[in-house]
Amino acid sequence: MTRTGGDKMRRLCAEDIPAATLLSAQAGWNQTAEDWRTLLELSPEGCLAIEVDGHLAATTTLLCYGRRLAWIGMVLTKAEYQRRGFARRLLARALENADTMGIATIKLDATDQGQPLYGSFGFRSEQEVERWSRAGGNELLPANRASVEEPWRDLDSPVFGTDRSQLLERLARLNPPSSISRSYLFTRSGRVTAYLGPCVSKDPRTARHLIEECVQNARCAWSWDLFPRNQDAVALARDLGFSPHRRLMRMARGKELCEKPKAIYAIAGFELG
């Protein structure tokens, strides 16, 4: 625990989930309490917080995929505590922890506002990531039936660049993915909209079939984060009535580690990669 003046830095814990969920909601983000629980379950030592007078003021998470890659996410500061350097302090500690563990590459998806901060820590720009949205009703995302096929176990690592099976296993427990042959699609509920992704496929026709069937059979609103470099994903999003809503920049620090964007039709989330 690190204390400075009236604030202290510490690990985020399960008791913080309600306050953390409120913090991300106040920022207009789509994460639910279950999303925060996922991060805490997979990376209990990587979730950091700054507390002021007993209140959660800021957060940052570091999700490690082995020692090859770690992901920075949930860089949030409550409005009344902004401009105190909390995000910089938390990011510095997260990077220090990653370096101590010998993580080769660290990545994140940065807003325009966050890019100067990350650049000052040695992050370089890699490629754009866009959030596409589609309006819908208030219906909940229907649960998928578990499938005997689990192509993501073998397919995901060569496309994503490293093993993130623990994350996918956690997401599969929450809502089993749809799969056909060598393609898969995960979905999950969000605070405001359902979330589409991750989705990996080496065949554009199979990806289209999976995503069309999923979106057209659910009447909820959707969020879909994709790489503009994947023109098949962009075309499909437009065909299904999605429109671009936000644009972020994928940034990296350390060794080069490239995913295969043409096979990635949807990422797992800005906080997950």
C-alpha cells in the first residue's frame, strides 16, 4: 500500500466492485459488475486503485497473458479527483509490476485524451480500433447453448498472438460461444448494450454467418469493437445496420507482438484486447 497525503494506492478488491462499476458507468462505459469481477478473478494482483478518504477515486488494471503479453485497461479517475496525477501514478505502478514480472509486451487501447500520457511512458501507436453500435430494444442478451466444438482453444493463440485461454474459458462460462468449423463468436451482456466479441475466423463467409445469425436473432442493442483494417468486418457491420461510434488507438510498449487483424472480426474489449 502506498500513501500520499490524503490518498493511498492499493489493490482493487471484490468489495470495490459496486464503486468501480459506478465509476465506469459515470464515464459512459459499457462494463458491468461481472466485467470487473472477470478482471479481479483473472488478475487479482494487477487491479490497482487509489482511495481518497475511504472512497474509490481511480483505477487501472493489468491483465497478464502469461509472460508474453499484458493488457492495461480501466484507466479511470472520478471527476472530482481528476488532474491530481492519479492515472499517471497507477499506470507507473502497473508498468513497474509488469517489468518486475518480465512481461515482454504491454498493450492498451487509448482514447485521444489518453494517448499523450501513454506516449510519455514509451507506448507507440500500432493501429486504430473502432467501436460500432447498433440500436435495439431493452431485451436481455439470450444465452447461447453450450457447444461440443471449442475451436477457440486451438485457433485463438496464433491469431491473437499469445495464449489467452483463461480469459476465454471465463467468458465461455458466462455465455458459451457460437462456433462453426474453425471460427468462433463470443457475446456477453453490457451495462447499456450487449457486446459482440471476441470473434475469430479465417473465412469471411463463416464469420458473416456467425455474426448475422447472432445479431438478427437478438433484439437488444449492440456494441462491436473491430479493426478498420479488416474490411470484411467493416462491410458486415454496415450491412447489419451498425455505425461507427468511437475510435481508439492500439498502442504497445516493449517487444513487437502482432495480431492478425484480417482474422479478427471483433476484439474482446478495450480492457481485454
